[in-house]
Amino acid sequence: MPQIAKTRPVASPRETVNLRVKREDRGLIDRAARTLGKTRTAFMLEASRRAAEEALADQTAFLVSRAAYARFLARLDAPPQPNERLKRTMRSTAPWERG
């Protein structure tokens, strides 16, 4: 029976990022990372990626026709149509008001 060579997945190259932070900021980051069971690097990378994605998403532009934009604005300005789900939501207690 022929031997099948096992291959390892190729890791993408990594870059180093150096930061200078205040001692109290590093302590806060370390505490948060430990709380989530992550390394400082994993925690900071995840937080940075999320912030970068949000910053870029906030800059996204949608190009639509004048008619489509007018319909969009009309729907935003229109009062919500009552339905059972909306009525149930309006009757419920807000999470911050629950005991």
C-alpha cells in the first residue's frame, strides 16, 4: 500500500506590532483578557479588528436612485404598522427595569 504524505497547512506570515501603553491600561487589558480566557495578544487583536471593521463599515456609501432613496425615507418617516409582535414589545418591561 503506498504511503500518503501528510502535509501541514501553510501558516500565513505574521507581522509584529509594538505598542506603548500606560501601566493601568495594560492592567485593564490583561484583566479583561483573563476574564475571557484569552491571551493579551488575542484579546487586543480581536478588539482592534472589531474596531477597524466598524470604522470601515461606518464609511460605507450606498448609491441608489433618487426614487429608491425617496421610498427609503418614506418608510423611515412612516409610523410603524401595529402588529402583534410590536404590541407585545411595547407592553413588555425593559430589561433595565426588571428586578
